Amino acid sequence: MVLPVSANASSPAGDFVLTIVCPDRPGIVHAVSGFLTGHGGNIIESQQYGDQLVDRFFMRIDFEVADSGVTADQLRGEFAEVASRFDMRFELWDAAAPYRTLIMVSKHLHCLNDLLFRYSTRSLQIDIPAVVSNHPDAEPLVRSYGIPFHHVPVTAGTKAEAEAEVLRLVKEHGVHLVVLARYMQVLSDDLCRELSGKAINIHHSFLPSFKGAKPYHQAFERGVKLVGATAHYVTADLDEGPIIEQDVMRVDHAHTQEQLVSAGRDVEAQVLSRAVRWHSESRVLLNGHRTVVFR
């Protein structure tokens, strides 16, 4: 199966996305709008949020320019003066540019399967240069999509070497985003810092109540009425990174353990795919330990 490089090939030439985070003060929107007007820009979508608690301003603008020869690099360079004036942290991307995404997985393949399918149908704006797993189970599925599979076993004695191999792949493939699609290994603090802000994990929302093995079985024993999942950025604090998306599904006493597991997996796959979609469309901005998500 040969897959497209771009998951959003329908975007017009000259279509860009600009995201901004900066101290809140008067004149920001005027300055940004003036810059776009000066470059013949037409705003397609604009969202903004001012967090009064931390005095920070967040903005995402999707805009197009009439001159198809204008590049993202050119616009970045020319916007730098505005950014400096307002102490902005900004990103400016071609709206159709796919995020190069490395997926990591262990033995549970439901989230990986969902991401690969959505990628193959162009519903995610990502390109997947490789999938990494500490087990060989996912190889047939991954290779059926024509994507390279890397089996990188992890033991207590080889953890450092395994993580070094992951970083090598990240650099070799110019990876923008790492997705832990039920990768059941705890990343080291060093690797978490290296991937800060560009690694997304998925876990069941029972944490911290149902830690360890078989969380859905534990939930079944407690008679839970909701199962859910949380997608968050990876940090050195295990499962406590900034949250991107959460969802739940109602269950009841009639659900068996197997049905509860199945319901939980469905929610995990949906939540993770939404988080990946929003991140790859530059809709998620970090706000300390929280996130601003422009859906």
C-alpha cells in the first residue's frame, strides 16, 4: 500500500497557519493584522484567548496570500520583527505541511491501527516515516501500510541504548511529533526533556485510582459507570503532563470485563486521534501545565 506524503493535499497554495504565545498587552491583534495586510494576507480562520490568571495571550490564524511564490521561511523571517516587539513565541507553517510523526507501540495495537487507518484515508495531517516497538507483534500491521517497522527491545540493561536508537530515528527522519500509542515503557527523564512539547501519550482515565496491570479489570471489580481516556504531553512526571483531550463512555452492570476493555479501547483510540489531529494542525498551545486547544 503506497500512502500519500501529505494528508491535506486539498489546501490551496499560499495557505499558512500562524500561532502566537506572548504576554498580553494592547496592540497585538492590530500588529498581526497589519503584518498580514501588508503581505496581501486574507484571514480564513482566527481564534484567540487571553488567560488573565497568567497574563498570557494565545492566537491561531489560518491565512492565505495571493502570491503563490511566498514561502513559510520568508514569512517567518519578516514576522520576526513583530514577534520581537511583543516578546512573542511563534510558529508559522504551510497549512498543508504534514507533521512527521514517529509512532511507538507495544503489544496493544488498537490505537496504532486507528492512527494508521486515519492516516491512510488522509484524515490526519501527518506523515509516518517509522513505527517503533519493543515487541515484534505490530510488524505485519505496520508493513501492510508500507511503513518501516523498527523492533527495539527494551530491558533494564538496554534501556539507554534503546532510547538512543529512538532519538537517532527522530533526528534521521526529521520527526516533529512522537506518539506513544500504548507504548508500555516509562521514558527516562532525559528523553522526556528531549521530546518536551512534541510527544503525546494516551492512558486510561482511571489513573491514579487504577494503576498497574489490567486497569479495566480493576475498574470492573469496582463497578465503574464510566470508562475514559486522556491524551497528554509526555513529561518526566509520569502521566501528569499537560492534557490535550479527554473523553468518557458510559457503561453499566451488564458489561462484562471483555466489553469494558473493548469500550475503553474505543475511547482511547478516539481521544488519541483527536489529540494528534489538533497538534498536527497547530491547534494546541502550551500554557504552563495546561493547554489552550483551538478546536
